[in-house]
Amino acid sequence: MWDTIIVQPFTNLLLLITMLVNNFGIAIILFTILIKLITYPLTAKQLKSSMAMQDLQNDPQYKKTMEKYKDNKEKAAEAQMRIYKEKGVSPFGSCLPTLIQFPVILGLYQGIMRVMASTPLELVKLERLVYPFLDVNKILPIQNRFLWMDLGQPDRMLIGSIGIPILAILVVITTFIQSKIMQPPTQGGANDQSAAMNSSMTMMMPLMMGWMAYQFSAGLALYFLTSNVTTIVQYAAMGRADWSKILPWVQPKETGKITPVIDLEDDDDEEEEQEVVKTVKPSARSAAKRKRPKRKK
Amino acid sequence: MALLVLAGAVLTGCAAGVRAESTPGVTVTDDYVYVAYMNSLYQLDRLNGSQVSIFPEKASANLAMYAPPVAENGYVYFGDLANEFHKATAGNLTQMVWTFDQARGWFQAKPALAGDIVIAPSTDRNVYAIRTESGNLDWVYEGEYAFIAEPVIVGDKIIVSAQDRHVLVLDRISGQELYRTEMTGAVLSAPLYDVETGSVFVGSLGREMISFDLETGAVNWVYGEGKDLSTVWATPILLDNQLIFTDTSGKIIALDPKTGEELWQNHAGGRVIAGATLVEDKGFLVAREDGTMTFYALTQGGDWTVTVPGNIYSKPIVGGNQIFVPVVKADALLYTYSTSGVPGWSFSPAK
């Protein structure tokens, strides 16, 4: 079932591209970019949703409400849902696109692994996956050589007698860049824990991906690298990349502005004065749905 | 980010440890049976299947072996997926004589001994000739694609199947390519050499079986065009002046080895990857992918069929009156039968 619906179409698409460009390395790159483009609307939706959630976490009104009901979980949840509704933010908005993308990523990975068949048994299995209109005899053998790499083997560029894992190094760098520019802005207080987690993830993920790229075949590492670069480009195209996090000479992205406190709450807030707070730029949708603020004198 | 973490975790889980999937590589000698599978090479007593020794002593997730070893004069030669090729003492696999580590690809093919060198094809596109005494490299032939089939040694010539739609004939002493015979598809199995006629027979994924003269390289005949043949994965056999082979659809075809003329055709009743196996002077076996193994006797009434509990992708091996069947997706790695189809011992590694 999984093979028929997900793996088989991905494998055949990759084989078709390989036949067209007659180069497995370029086929992996094109295939990864193509799948990333197809899933772009989902990625964009997921990013927008998670950004809107971040906006909300930093919203003074939200913070104030949470603080107010910190001893009453039921009321806090009720108020939280009310704010979500008011702001037009869905707490599950970033989960669904993620869940839909997950089988696609797995299918992409498994498709590449199947096409890189290197044992007779793997070749038998690959032959069975190939659609009849793609003549297996014209496809096999697949030329695994690409630039200095053997895509079926872990990448080591020989410099003298030392094998340098160029792809693994590039995967570490691009995963780090990706993690860093996608990292949400750090805030104090309640977000300390999540900021710490994000920070350790930014260090752990590149190492984990780098280890995988070092250990496994170059074809898979090439996929990791292409995927990372495509994600960075997509993120930058959405205007969400904060390059100042990795390039010190770049001006930090504008993340703060003065916003008036929005009073959705009870009368006991009346005595409060206008607060000057920093917030992450709210999404267009949440801004449009926002209630007209009341300025208090 | 969460997606990346989740995908990373799943990918790590999927890809950790052994990086390739294959069938057990089995070699049978007078006293022992060697089984290379996943993280170990097992040495078994041929009579009862009990384990004599194992390499390595402690299994490592980073080491995998599928290539059948070759054993001669008290030594065993075998390669692994960690790009190393070893010579060990036949009585105890952990007693290593030397290890050759200059390859940059896996050793998946069964090696072949040619006097004082061992020929080891690798997936790094090279065929290595290693000196049996020292483990030093004698020569290396650089090809275009990964080599996964066992080479055949005939006098001073080495015949190697290549995935790049060729059969190569190399000089045993220098490793120089003498000539190559063009095929229409990738050649995944070892060729068959007929001493009597000096011909080589080999099938390919190009839906063909060809015969060429080893001395001159001249093609004798090609069978396949307009014959509704599927891909041919396995080495053919010669029996009773007939060249017998199977295609993946399950067709069993007999040709005149001199002319390539079709003599008869039968059907195994299911997909066949492993091909036909010769049972000397008695007949031949055809093992279907689904585990159904049939013996076709030369004499009438001698046929039998058994169901091996597993999938068969590599040729059963016949040694004396025993048949050894390597399987996957089964409780055991190896099942044995007598040449009359009576089940014998089976081997499953200790957990």
C-alpha cells in the first residue's frame, strides 16, 4: 500500500528524470527541488501558521491574560481559545501541513534509496517497482558517478591520501544556516525554556545530519544538501530569513515595534497605561482580524 | 524545525547499521559451509549445520557481508561492505592472515582464485588482483560501473560480467582488457564457459542469451529477439548437450549450445530470479522466487517439488548429494535437502 501510493510513484519519477538528464546526481537535485516546489504551498502555510503562533506568544495581551489565569488552567485555556479565535490563529495550523509533508519526505528519501540499488536483491526489488512504460533495461545500470562522487558510497574527496567528506561538511553548514535563520526571535520570561531548546537544536541538528551524510551514501547526502538549500531559498523568498543571525555585518531584521495594548479583557485592566512592547511582526491575517485598539488615557 | 527533527529521527532509524539488503552468500567445501549474511560470516559443519566459527567474534553494525567466500588450501578469502577483503584460516575465521583495504567500494561478488592471485571485483568499478601470499595488490582493472558478478577464470583469461552492457575478457597476468563483448542489457550474473567448445554463454537484462568464442571474442549466436523473453538474471547451465536457462517470468528454455536454436520451452509457474542449477548427471533444479523448488530429472518419473519456507533469489548450491538453498524472509538463512528432495538441516544464526 505504502509502496504503491508513495514509494512507487516517487521512484518512477526519479527514474524518469534520470533517463531524461542521463545523470543520476543531477536527477537527485532536480527531483528534490521539484518535490520541494510541489509541497511549497504546504511549507508556506506551515511557516505562516507557526509565525502567527509566535506573534501571539509575544503579544502583550496574550501574556497578560495567561499571567492573570496562571492559577486557573481551565479559565486560561478558555481565554487562550478565545484569543486564538479573535486573532484568527489556529493552534493546529502548522501541524496539518507538517503531517501531510511527512510522507512526502519519507517517500522522497525511500525513492532515492530504492533507485540507488546496489545488490542483486535490491535490483530485483527496483525492477518490480518500475512502471511498464519505463523499460527497466534502458534504465539499468544507473551511473552512480557524479562530479568527484560515487553516489552509492559515502562521499570522500581524495586530497593526497586523505578522504575529505565535502558533502557532509556542506550538509552541516547548510543545516546550521537553515536552523539559525529559521530560529524564532528569543524572548524573555516564559519563552526561556523554548529558546534554550531551540538553541540546542540549532547545534544538534547540523551535527546529526552531518553524521548521517558522512556515514551514508553520497546520493543521500546530496539529497540532504539540495533539500537544505531549497528550504533556505524558500524561506528567504518568504521574507522570513534573518541573515543577521549568521552574518554579523547584516542589520538585524526588524522584529519589534510599538503596539498599543489591546484590551479584550475585564474592567480591572482599566487603570493600566499604554505599554510599550516589542512584538514580532504580526501576520497580515491576524492583523486584519485584530480588534480596533482602544487607547487609554 | 520539528519536521526536520522528526524526519531526521526516522531517517536515522531507517538507515542505521547495515546499509544494504541482499541474500545470504553461501559457499560449500568438502567439510564446511560458509554463510555470509548481514554482520557475520558463519562457518558451519557440512554434516549437521552446527556452527564452527564466526567472523567477526563480536558483530558490528558497521560491518556487513553478503559475498560468498572462496576457500582453498586451508584458507578462506572473502570481502565485506566495509570495503575490505580478507584472507582467514579455514579452521577459524577469526585468525586473519591479511586484510586488503585499498578498495573504495563494497565487495559483493564471489571472488575467484587464479593461481597465486585472488580476483576480487568491487562496486568501486575496479577488479582487484590480490596476491594470495602477501595480500598486496598485483594489478587493478578500472571499469565503468560497479562489478557484482563472480569472475570466471579460464587459463590465462578472466571473464567478468559488467553492468555497463559488456562482458569483459582480461589478461590474468597483467589485468589488461583483451576484448569486450557487447550486450544489449546489464549483465548481472557470471558467464558460463564450456570447455568442450571453448564458448562462453551469458544472459542479460536486455532479454537475451548470447554465445561467443573465448579465444576470438566472435559472437556465435544471439537468442532473444522476437522471442518474448523477459530479463535474464542468472547463469545458464549445460546439461546433456543442452544450454538451459530461465527468464524472470519463469520460462525455462533449452537451446542447442552450438547453434542457439530453441530445443524446448517449459514454465516454472512463477517468477524465477535464481535460474537453473545443475544436479550432475541427474537433471536440474529451478527455484522460484516464492520458494517452490522443482527438480527436473533427465529420466522420466524422477521429478520432485518441495516448498522452501522463504524467498529464493540466489542459486541453490549442489554439493555431493546435498542441496543448499539460501533464502530470505524465513526463519532460517539456509535450508538443505538431499538430491532426492528430502529435507535436511537448516541454519539460523543464534540470536
